[in-house]
Amino acid sequence: MHKSINLDGIEVVYDFKRYSGSKNIKITVFSTHRVLVTAPKRVRESDVNAFIISRSGWILPLLGNESNVNHKKNLLEKKMEYKKLKRRAEEILSARLRHFNAIYGFRFKSVKIRNQSSRWGSCSSSGSINFNYRLILLDQELIDYVVVHELCHLREMNHSPAFWRLVEKSIPNYKVLKKKLARLS
């Protein structure tokens, strides 16, 4: 099905398909300038639109629109906004990590704030925790859920019942928040 969306003042036409087996929203920009957006059947159209808008910074340059000068200006502004948000994310997420680790007392190697395209957070077996800077744009309860989720991976590097018991210690309504977060991914 053909749809269109306004990205930074430019009308972008795209093909839209839903798949029952799909887990995430995906955008593909072909060399022919064709744009394909695929999404799981359960995702609302408003969430799909929000996802496309959030990716406009790399979609528009790939389309090679004649207003590249405006795109470069917008990209520069977005880069400055990213740096500002990243600094704020470092403050907020470090504070929330310290708060919850006072409960757990786990040891971690490092905490990094990144521009991850498909994850809110991750934890490596070496003890490095990574957070997506966009996390701070979410509700506080979702921020706390992701922080605790990654923190608990320091003890359990899986999603076993033991892992979820650790999460539940600080986030008793984790099941509700997990579903809410999945709708945003």
C-alpha cells in the first residue's frame, strides 16, 4: 500500500507492508529512491509514523532531494541537538543507574550512551552497559525499567525466571512496562 509522510517539509511517498512474523519496524531506501516500510501487524500506525520521522535524518539524504542544502543545515542542527541530548542522557541515566545499583550492588565496567538504532540498552558479559540516548525521551517508568533490565543482566545474562525475579525486585510492574516498551520499538 502506498502512503506518504511529510519529513522536514518534504513529502515522502513510501510502500507500507505489515508482516505477522516481523518484530520491529524497518525502513529500506533503495538506490532507485523507492522507500519501503515494514512493521509487525500489532504496531499502531501512529507509532510507525513516529518511527519514520525519527529516522528522517538519514532517509532524506538517501533520497537525493534537490534541497540538499537545507538537509545539511538540518543535519547540523540535529547533530547539535544529539550532543545536547546525549549529555543530558549521561546525567540522567548515570543517576538512575547509581540509584538502582544501591539496591543490587552489582559491579560494572563502564556505562556508555550511544545512538543505537534498534535497542534501548544492552549489557555485555564483560560488564559494559550501553544505553540509547533517546531513552531520556521516554516516561520515567520506562527509563527505570530499561536501567534495571540492563543492570540485572550483570548477574543473569539471559531472560530466565531468575533474571525476571531480579528485575521484579525494583520494578514490580515490569510485565506492563515491557509490553509498553515493545510497542515503541
